[in-house]
Amino acid sequence: MHGRRSGALSLMGVWWVSGCVAGPRGLPEYGPRLQGQSCVLSPGCMAPAVGGEVLVPTTVVRAAQVVRGVLTLKDFLDEAEVARVEEVLVRCAREADFQVNEREYGRGRIPDDKECNRVVGQDKLGRKIRRSMELGTLKHEVAFACVERELGERFPDHFTREPRYGKSSMTEGYSMTDTRLDSLVPDLVLHFVRNANRIQRLYDFYFPCTASKKSNPLGDAGETLRQKLDKYRELPGADQRALVTPQLGISR
């Protein structure tokens, strides 16, 4: 879902410009964040070029490079960096699970199976929304905030939150899209620099609620794992996909 604040005013200024994040009523949120779908697809922020590369205004890139003290940005993260990223994801999943349970039920308390299965509403299609789903949404938001706090400044060009991929009618391949129909939206994608179409790693958070699912988050013979991750197998580079749970950490 984090120590993000920088002590250098010039560094913060660069990220305020390049972050392209709007808060309530369009006001900017001053702090580095991971790229989001709205930012990636916004002409006023970053526009996908042919092939899906996200283009950042040249002056912003150069300013960021000056602050970083480098001439070019690294294309992709090495294995040690990926390992550090995954440590953060696991920690954020566990923090989100703990914090939301504490907030919703009180210190040391967790929802029982009856509470997890309680119907709290309906979606637009009339399908039941259970408390487990509602808690999962709340925990996702806390986890995302945690990830942004920890990784938003360190890897802003290599991470995108909830990117949307759609299949091209011409190529039959998947690429970034703003079309909802038949699209795929993983929670987090680690990708080549400013190019969310070149996936390096793909992650989905999963927060089991009932006792049986907590004791076996991946399901019998990995059924739950496959159910949640196999839908991404057609995405280019998504062979390195993983489920992140508070109970087991990273599962592939």
C-alpha cells in the first residue's frame, strides 16, 4: 500500500512538479507518490507514447536528474532492489491488516466468521457486498498509503498503482488503457522506467477474513492463488506475479 518527506526544499520542489497528484477539489498533495492510473493517462501530467512509454516533461526529468546526481535513470530495478520492495509490500500488508482491525473493532480484536460474512450492501448489479469485502477495500487503501510512503520517493519511476490494461483489437496484446470493459487492474506493478507496459513484477494484495481463509490463504492446492493471479498471465512480463498476504507474505 514509509518515510517520504525530504529535508531538501529543492528536492521536494522537483517531486511536487513531477508527482502530478491532485487532492480534494483539485488541490495538489505535496509529497512524492507512486504513479497512479489517472496520472499515467493524464495529458497534463504524463502521456503514454507509442508502446506505452510514459513521457514526463523534459525540464522535470532533467531537474529530477540533477537532484539525484545522475545523467540517466535506471531502466529497471536489480534483484536486491526488488527484494527490498517486496519486504516493504509485506510489511505494509501486515500493518494495514492490523491497523484496520484495531480501528474497526478495538485493540486486540478481529472480526469472526459471522462478521466477515455479514451483508453490508449491494453493488450496482445487485450482488451482495459482505463485510469481508468492505474490510478488504479499507485494508487495500491503508496498504497503498504505506507503500507510497515507503517507496514513492525511492522508486517513483518504476511503480504504478492500479494500472489498467486492455487488449488491443489490432494486436490482441495488452497495453495501458482507460477503457474499463474487459480490462485487468493489478494492485501494483513494478516496471521499466516510466513504462508501465514493460512489467518487471506484478503484485496483488489479499486480506483473508474468515478463520479458514486466514489459515490457508492460498486455498487448497493453491486454488485461491491461481484464481487471483492467473487472469494476469497474458500481460507481457507478468510471469513474475505474486500475491501479498499478511499471513504468508509473498506467494507465487
